[in-house]
Amino acid sequence: MSRVTTASLMQMKQKGEKIAVLTSYDASFTVLLENAGVEVILVGDSLGMVIQGQESTLPVDVDDMVYHTQCVARGRRNALLVSDMPFMSYSSADQALGTAGRLMKDGGAHMVKLEGGATQLETVRQLTANGIPVCAHLGLLPQSVHKLGGYRVQGRDEESAQIMKEDALALEQAGAQMLVLECVPKALAAEISQSLAIPVIGIGAGPDCDGQVLVLYDMLGITPRYAPRFSKNFLAETHSVAEAIAAYVKAVKEVKFPAAEQSFE
């Protein structure tokens, strides 16, 4: 696999080639992801739950994210490396610049990811104006789980669906170069994916997004908590972690994952 860039991901979208994304938090797993052909590696603040044993992503701080991004960067060869900006680390555009600067300069990230719609437009503009690639995140926002009242599908009613479509377009216009949609009805996710020029990556958002992402521990069936419905245990059907990751990539590329049982109406 050649070096993955934001430009090559755009080309994949234009050609209709699905993008395989997984989370990683250390060098060893990262090498396995690279060997399997994963195009984008996300150092997710999900590490708070699967690595640290927290009940949510909220306790994760910038130091945690820099450390784990550094670990992943040491194992990365060709994949695009995206790092989450943790809760309350981008409350203003200036704070976001500082956080993103650390994740890229100290951590080695190529892109940062932040959650939220219209409220984040100025931050996205400021980051991109300073040469920082941004991945936006709409739908279920784990950092807002208490405000949302739990981990629930978003955009099922007409009003919230319309707001999400408007936010997605506004984020693209503000400079976001990729978008994650989490726990969104598949028809809405398909519509948003088709309306944007940038790649749209789904997690619990149906098969019609430009790519898919899962938490690595979920797709290996080793998450100590309840596995989300939109995930699948690929290790159960294979003989090794490496084979499971390869099976996930193959399923994404062949549009066999997510299936109906991992999607929402």
C-alpha cells in the first residue's frame, strides 16, 4: 500500500473504493493494521474505555492522546494517522489550535478529529487556516453522552436529520476534509455521503458511507463492556488477530460489512 493522504482518500471516494478505518492505541496493533491494508488509523479517545477502563471517553486528556498517538506513529508506515481531540480540549478556537498542535507536533498525527456541528465551524476554520487537517464527527457524539441521555441513534426524526445534513455541509465548507457519522439511520447516512465531496466514514451508519470504522477491541470481541450492535466480532470467524483484521478490511471493501444487523433504519 502506498502512502495514504487526504488527497488519495478523496480519489478513493471519487472512484467508489471503500475506505477501511480502525482504531489503534499502540505500535504492535498498528503494524497488524498496516499489514492488513487499513488506510486510516484513528487514535480514538475510546482508549479511555478499552485501555483505561473508564465508563466513558470524558476522563481522557491531551497527555493521554499525545502518548498513544506517539505509540501508534512508531508502528505506522503508510496509513493516515488521525487523533481525537479529547473532551474540553477545544472549547475555543485558540485552545483547539494548542491541542491540535500538540497532537501533530508531539504525537505525530496527520489529522485531528473533533465532535460537533454548527458550534464547531469557527474552530474548523481556524484549524484548517493554520494547516491542520480536520475530521469532523456528527451523529452520536460520545463526548456529549450525558447531554444526549445515553448512546442512542441520532437523526431519526425529520428535524434532527435536516440539522445533521446542514451541519455536514457547513463543516465541509468550513474546511473539514473527512467526516465520521456515528449511529445514524442508513438512509440519512447515504444521503449525507452522496451530498459531500469529502469522504464520509460510518460507524453504525449503514453500508453506503465511503468507508467504515470500528473500535479495534470491539471487532476483536475483547471489549470488557457490552459490544455495540453496530460492531461485529471478526475474531470469532478467524484463527488469529491478523486474520480478523484482514477479514474486516475485506468485508468493508466488498461492502459486506456492515450488514443489515449492524445498521439502523
